[in-house]
Amino acid sequence: MWTYLTDLLRLSLRAPGDAASRLLVTWPGRTATWQALTLVVCLSVVLTALVQGAMPMMPVEATGAGFGLTPFGYAGLLGVSLVLLAAGVAGAGRLLGGTGRFVPALTLIVWLEVLAMALRLVQGVLILVLPPLGGLVGLAGLFWLFWCLTRFIQALHGFNGVGRALVTLFIAFIAIGAGLAMLLALTGLGAQGGMPHV
């Protein structure tokens, strides 16, 4: 499993579209996807806490990480966000003639979060050693993740080019923004500015 993940990570760095195609072909199925989602969300919360703990000079309010939520709240919000992104990508792509479905989309989104965690880990180390370089790596990493997601969508829906993948992503982001705004409004976080730390 470790060899499979490291090979997939290297392929994602070189050719994210090929990595997405390999993941879709080799991934074991629906149950494994939901288990991976749960594991990745938990690891992301732990990683965020470790990075913040290693940088006491950068409070949570300064970084904006977690939106002032407790770890359980942050995990819930992250999990919902990933599921919404997968649903938006699958639905918007099918409107544009794609063939992708929700579970394969969720599989790719979970892997995208794994890539994002690897990036955050590298950036956290660089910020401690070379702060200016850490910021540049973080900015470059955002563009790389965006490109990965675009190529993931292309592979998921079988699009010939990235044009429809970009339109799919745009529509999905609009739907996700509306969904998260409704979620925050229903939970009262939007009006209260987040939950206090406990």
C-alpha cells in the first residue's frame, strides 16, 4: 500500500491526469472511498494542529485555519466540504456531457486532499526554516492543486481537453459556496463569527 501511494504521489507531481486515471482503475470501491475520506479528514485535523503547534508565533486567528472551530467542528466542516466538492464536480460535469459519477469523484477529491496535506507539511517545515520560501511554495502549491483538480475532472468525465473541466470547476465552486453559506447560516457560525475555542 505504501509503495502504491508513493508511486501515485510521484505520478501526481509529473502527470496528474494519468494519476487520476490510475486511481480510478485501481481503487477498490465505495467502502474504501468512505473509509479513506474519514481517515484523511482525521489526519488533516491532526496535521493542522501540529503545524499550528510548531508555529506558536502564528495564532489560529492570523492564519484563519479552522475558522475558530473546535477540532471536531473543523473535521465536520472539512468532511462536508470534500463531499460537496465531489458532488458538485460530478453533477456539473455530467451537465456538460461528462460521464463521471459521485463515488469516483469523491475518490479523486480525497486524493486531492492527501496532496494538499503533503503540501501543507512541506510548507510548514519551510516556514520554520526559510519563511519567505515557505510562502512562495504555498502560493505555487495552490496553483498546482488547482491544476491537479482540473486534470482530475478531465479524467473523471472523459473530457477531451481542460476547457470543459474548468467550466465544471467554476459551476461546482458556485454550488459549493451556496451550500456552505447555507450550512454556516443554519449552524449559526456565519452570524457569530465561529465557535469559541474550548
